Amino acid sequence: MERRTTLHLGYTALVDILLATLGIFVVVFALQTMKSDNPLVPAIADGLVICTATDDTPEALLLATREGSEIELRVPIDTRFSDVMRDTWPDGGRIWVAMSKDCAFGDAIEQLRAVESDLRILGEASAPYILTLAPLALDDIDDLIFRWRSDR
Amino acid sequence: MSLRTDAEAGFVDIAANALSVLILVTIIVLIVSIVPSPRGEVRADNRPALPFPVEIDPSVQPFNSYWYVTEAGLTPIPLRQIAQSVFNGEKVIETVFGKFFFQNSRRTYRDVAEFRLGFVPDSKRIAEAAISISGEDEIERAVDQFSMEFEESYIVPTFFVEKSGFDIFARIHSAMRNADLPLRWVVRRPGVTLTIMRDANQFETRAATWR
């Protein structure tokens, strides 16, 4: 009698595992059917910096989003600018840096390249920054800000 | 009788364990085989209004076309013609677009894949030879050409931008970014000599960037 009981328990475990295996496959195939294949599109810009220069003094307008609300900041572009960037985007992100003609042909572009290297210093792998420098015609500033806000 | 029972019990145990291993392996394979989306791209239904550029792998770098941007439009820099002049033995090449000369020091190894070529542009004559880019149709045609060159030959345009051509270039840049085309650009200040360079690093290494 005991042996029959032992044998019976063994088959129960086998059937149990067999059904579990079948169940896993059913779930997997069902999930694959339900998953829709979205196409890949470029990511949005996490922040916007607009560099303009008045009387050879470069100034930046920073636009960021924090806790659902928009932050707007006007700062000069100087040696402290990379600290301002870190404070505005503490978690890093993709930053679109638009430069006007006076900015691109003045000293600001060198400052911005220095800021870009500074933000890439290792040790902050948890907050990576990636900047893209783009030319900007002065007439297009409002359009650029509108496009950035459309993605929020 | 007991041996047979033990054998059957053992077989059942082995089969049960084998199936449990199969379940575990299936779960692990499913997790590991999830295709990660490339950096800079996300799975979404709609393209954003301001798409962040998806940068290409820098290893395609060496194959570029060079363009000069003035208020008159785009002028291609004829590197093939310059290469032919160098092949014919010239070290300083005078063209209608300006002067080209080698900047390598005497001890630097120099060949088709390693050189530094200085370029002093003649802005006035470059503007005279420019392809006019004033309307949206012309910009679209230019972008179509760059797109074809990139798709067929991985050629990435590099733009030298003069102050007078900055506004035109801003529109070209915007159109190329909207078409997800890679490009490089650099401003050219008056009196500055431009340098076109090639070195082994560009062919052999990849820049470590977070992209």
C-alpha cells in the first residue's frame, strides 16, 4: 500500500510540472500575440537652451520641465554655465542647444563646447548629458519653443 | 517489484526536474532576448515635434562630402580634383575656390588615409560657384541628394558655414534633422584656415559617446 502511495505521489508531481510547462508556453504565446510592434521614432529633447548674444554678451534661455511644470531661466554663458546645466537637469538628458548667428560666431560657441566636454566627465554615469548644437535663425525662436512645448 | 517501483519513481523525479529546468530556461531566454531599442529612439506611435537627432556610429566618419555655405547657397568642395593634383605631384594646390596645402610635419607618415590638408577659402569666388538654395523646393532637392548619398554610400556631408550663409544653413540643418540625416557643421570665421584631416583613428576606433 505504501509503495502504491509513493508511486501515486510521484506521478502527481510529474503531471503538475507538465501542466505548469504547458501553461508557461500558453502564456508566452498569448503575450506575443497581444504585443503590438510600435515603430521606432527619435526621442524627444529633454531640455532646450537658446543662445543669443547682445552686444557680444552671450546669454542663454533654458527651458526645462520639472514635476510637470515648465521652468524658464535666463543666465549668462560663462564659466559657471555647466553648473547651471547640472542644476537645471540633475538627472541628465538630451539637450537641444540652439545658437543664433552672433552666438555661433562669437566666443559663446567655444564656451558651449567646453560645457559639453565638462558634462561628459566620467563619474556621473548615472546622469549622462548629450548635447546637440544646432543653428537658429532669430525668426525661428518662437517656432522652436512651440515645437518643444508640443512634446511635453 | 520494489526495484521496479523505485525505478519508476526515479524516472518520474528525473522527468519532473527536467521539465522544471525547461521552464526556467524558457523564462531566462525570454528575458535575455528582449530586443533593446537603439539609444536615442523610442517605440511610439507619433514622431515628436522636436525630434532629438539620432547620431550615427562615428565609425562611418571617413567618408564625407564637404560643402561651403554662403548667402549665395551651397558650394561643393572638389576634393577629387585636389586629390588628382596631389597625385600629379603638386603640394600647394590653387583652385578657383581657394588654396589647399598640406600641413603635415616632415616626419609625419602621410598617405591617402593619413593627412592634414589646410584650406584657405576664397569666399567671393565660392559664392559665385554656389548652387542657389533660396526656396523650400531647392532645400528639399538638396536634402534628397544627401539622403541618397547616405543610403547608397554612407557619405555624410560636412558643412563649412560663413556668417552670411548662417540663416540659409539653419533651414538646411532643420530639414536634414527632420529627415533623420547625419551631418557635421563648423563655422568659418574670417581669416581662419580650415583643416580637412584624415587619420588611422577614424578608421580604427569608435568614439566613446553616450548615444
